[in-house]
Amino acid sequence: MAEYNPKNFLILAVDDNSINRIMLEKILAKAGYQIKVLADSEEFLNMIGSVKPDLMLLDLMMPKIDGLELCRLIKAKANYKEVPIIFLTASDSKDNVIEAFRSGAVDYVTKPFNNEELLARIKTHIELKFTRDQLRKALVDLEKLATTDELTEIANRRHFLNLATREFNIAKRQKRSFSMIIFDIDHFKNINDNYGHPVGDIAIKLVAQKCQQSIRGEDLCARWGGEEFIVVVSDTLIDAAKRVANRIRREIASISLPIDDHNFKITVSVGIAQYQENDKSLDQIVSRADKALYRAKNNGRNQVVL
Ligand code: GH3
Ligand code: MG
Ligand code: MG
Ligand code: MG
């Protein structure tokens, strides 16, 4: 964590005793925090959603909704689950302490408290929360990095292989089928050679977008390599897959890339294959689709072949 600066954090305290509220407000403001104090649980519940505290201090004994009940209500809200809650209470009953932690609190401080100790505990819990948030974010970023192709932002080859292998296993176990579509941009070298690599990159991105737009949510389109793409069409036999493949091919053929004084057209050749009961591995289907793609190229390109 960079320099710890209390002014970046909002602490929300709920206490039915006005003297306690004034005291807390004074201590925390003096320490540099943003602080908001509320007199009862209902007041907080009414404003939930409009305020996002970094930490909460709860009194335990309060009329109507007591601190324990309020803590449980807060922890049940998706947006508030991660907010650290510290109990600040005159009760030192062990049952209350245990119940407070069970309700989701991270700490329990008894009144009268030592100011420095309370501030130290607050800082510890805010730092822990911050580190947790950072870690969670880093994990999400890492997963995206591991599964996404950088240029096109669709799935990469590794992610495709993981999901397609799962599809293969389901098909085998449940005696179902699925199909595979592989396509490759026609005469792509011409685009690179005539207009430069950056224009080639734009073409690859547009093709990926069109492919993604042409399939259902449960199907997966990935960048297989250079200017080659691959699609797994769930629970689908070859005839239906052929319609999907032609839809992708037509969508890509509709791309109009304005370069210099004319519009550049992109076409793809497509090979498709269907899972067969006696297939031993995913490779066998990929290999059949790849051979079909090769035939599509030899037949004159811009077509679907099975
Ligand atoms: P064909 O119709 O037979 O497929 O002809 P082609 O010119 O498309 O031939 P090929 O598939 O062999 O050429 C692929 C070219 O794509 C070669 C490579 O330099 C280029 N390429 C691969 N990855 C990228 C990329 O990320 N960006 C750009 N701009 N070009 C790439
Ligand atoms: Mg009270
Ligand atoms: Mg090509
Ligand atoms: Mg190629």
C-alpha cells in the first residue's frame, strides 16, 4: 500500500449515545479520517447504497435493531460484504464477543477504550481490506491475461483448448455432439504487404469482432494463431454448424475497411467438422476441420467446406 493517508477513508459509526458519537467524531476527525456518525441502525439502513464506508464502528446495545442484528444485515448485502466492522461496546460478555465475530465483525473493542489502540486497530483493518481488494483485482487481471488474446480481446488458443476439451468430454459422456469451425483470412499477406502491418492488425480485430457477433453466447470463438480463428459450436450437428459458418463468412465479407481512396474487402475460407463418437481426442476434430479449410482454400477461397 502506498502512503497510508486517513483522509482517503470514510469511517461510519453507529451509536445511540450522543456523547459517544461526539467523542468518536472528535477522535477520528483529529486522526484525519472522514467520519460520519449515525444515531441508530434504521438511519443507516435507510441510506445504505448512497454511502460506501471503508470501515464501520458499531455499538452493540441499541434500541430496535441492535448492533449484532445490524452487522448481519450489512454482511448480507453484496455491496457491503467486504466492509470491515469493528464492535465498540461496553459489554464484555464472552457470548457477545463470539456472536459479534460470528455475525461477520473483524474486531471487538470494549468501552472505555484507549484512543491510540482503537486508531491502531482501525488502521490495521483498513490496510488489510485494501490489500485484499488489490489481490482480488490482481487475480481478475491475471485470469484475463491468461485467457484472452491481447490484440483481439477474444479467447486465446489456451483458453479455447480448455473449454473445447470440456465440450469434448461432455459430448463423449452424454453421447451428444458438437462442431468445430476453423477459418483463415484469404490472401492476408497482401493486406500486410500493401498497407502495412498496423492495417493488418485492424483487419484481424474486425474479423474477431464479426465472429464474436455471429455466434451464440454458449459458443466460443478464439484466435487460433496469426489470422486464423476457431469456433466450437455447442451441441450442434454439422448442418447447423454449416449455417453458423456461412453466417460468419458473410458477416466478415460485409466488412468494409476504408483505405486510401477505396474500401478494402476481407474474405475468409472456412473448414468445419463434427465430433464423431469414435474420436479419441479433440485433435482429431481440429485436424478434420483443418483439412476442410485447406480444401476451401484450394477450391477458390471465400467458402465453407466440410
Ligand atoms: P491464404 O489465403 O492462403 O491464407 O493466404 P495468406 O496470404 O493469408 O497466407 P498465410 O495465411 O500463410 O499468411 C498469414 C500472414 O499473416 C503471414 C503473417 O505475417 C501474417 N500475420 C500473422 N499474425 C499477424 C498479426 O498479428 N498481425 C498482422 N498484421 N499480420 C499477421
Ligand atoms: Mg448503545
Ligand atoms: Mg490466410
Ligand atoms: Mg494462415
